[in-house]
Amino acid sequence: MAIGGVRLLAKILITARSVAASTEGRAVLEKAGHEIVPQIGDKAQSEDAMLHAIRGMDAAIIGLDAMTAKVVVAGSPTLKIIARNGVGYSNVDLKAAADRGIYVTITPGANSISVCELVLGLMLSLARHIPAQDSEVHRGGWGRTLGVELYRKMLGVIGTGHIGGEVIKRAHAFGMDIVAFDVKPRPELTEQYSCKYVALDELFRMADFLTLHTPSTPQTKGLVQDRTLGLMRKTAFIINTARGDLVDEADLSAALKSGTIAGYGADAFVHEPPGADHPLLSLPNVVVTPHCGAYTKEAVTRSSVIAAEEVVRVLAGQQPLYRITS
């Protein structure tokens, strides 16, 4: 049955594992009377899998699955919204969606605190060599590695949106000095947390800890590479919980081996999962996690509910709150 071109009892494809497992997110859809069609795997769905799954769906709540132009076309004409469970959308063909009047939405702010806390965890892990010393004790040893404090160290933040702003708040509480770069500075961060905006090269030169919080764009891909690494202090650490391709991993591996910088903490790789022979994984001054920054109970619930609410709005003929296109 259709009213004003919008079907009631719509079919909602869910490929985002955390949304499919979220009682709260599913409840939003079920309360609206919609049918949930999960297609969950142990990794992001391929284009072929999405081509098969998307046909006849009114909405899709996706993770990092391949929402290519072919998939978008296959979803037409029933598909009304692609709700990305997160803030990145490089896996979605925005032009194909816009050409067909399909909304693409994100869930801004839902994972900001969770990712921010992981940033602090990686910073402390590198500064105090926590993973290495934990392994030492588990092996029966008692050897200590000299660490450094965060207090009065210079934190450089590239990107001061939701997550970067939360990092700045907490770094200020740690007594860190803070410099930042963003094309849209936030005066309140300067006023409340003594954050000073500087030119990008200057930030690389000044930072004891550098944390990345910018989307992957043609302008930001390879932001951390041989030239910018060469500007940094030999005692500096880099944290990347944003996107793997912000970093030239070959240049970074060489810099870590040569002592150009002191260490690297990452929750993102160019290709995920990285192969066992990935050069970064063999280095003792690297701490990594499996793209789990947003994977907390609280963030999963917030993101799932926001994505589901966006779907319900669009299928009821309303405008979404967090649209990227259409």
C-alpha cells in the first residue's frame, strides 16, 4: 500500500551489524510498522552481495558496505534512503543517489565520545608503553620502559569537529597545550580550552602528539607522508582513529624505523583488515586496534537509533535531519 509515493510497512535492509544487533534501533523501525531484512556478514558486503540484497528495499541502513552506482541503480525505484551507520560515506556513490532522489544520511556525534576516549587510550598506551609492558609481565618478566607524561606536552589536532572537539576538552583536563588546524575554526574551543589554531606545517612542527580527525578527501589523502613527517619532532607520536588513507603507510613505516618519529597509534588502515605481513604490524613502536573506535555499547545505541529515526522520517514523507545529499 502506498500513500503519496511512500509505502507503508516498508522493507528495511540492514547490513550494519551493530544496528541489526541493537534492540533500541530495531525497536524504532518496528514501532513504525516496518519490516527488517538483515543481511549480516563478518565483513563489509561486496558490490555483488549488495546488488542481490538491495532490490525491492525501501531503505538501507549500511556500514562500510559497497553502495556503488550499480547498487544504487539496482535499488531504484523503491529505495528512498541510504542511512549510513556512522559519519563516513566514501563507500556511497552520492551522485547516483542524488540523481535518483535518494537521501543519504549519517549519524553525526553519535560516536564522538567513544572515539575520543580511544584516542586518549592510544596516547597513553604509546606514552607509557602499556601494551609492551603488559606483554613483558605476562611472559614472566619485570622489565620497565621509560615513559613520558602527557602533562604540558603539545597536542596537535587536525580537524576540530565533533570528535576533535571532545579530544581537545579532555586534553585540556590533562594539562596539555593544544594547537589545531581546521578550515572552519571553532572560537569556543579557543576561548574555553586555550586551543590555538595554526597553519598545518606549523602544527606538524609543534606537536608532541598529533591526532587526526578529518574525513578522507582528495585534499587529505596522504596528509601524513614523507615531507610532513620530516617536519616533526623525533619524540612525537601520531594517532589516527579517522581514516587509514590519511597516512602514507610506506612513508610512515620508514619514519618509524629510522626514528624520524617515536610512535604511531592507529584504529584505521588503508586496507582492512591489514595483512599479517603489513610493515606497521612488525614495529614495536606501533599500537593498533581493529577499527573499534565507535564500538561501545553507548555509541552503537546512539548511532543505531539516529539511523533508524532518519529512515522512519523519510518513509513518512518527512525531511531527514542529517542528510548528505538529495
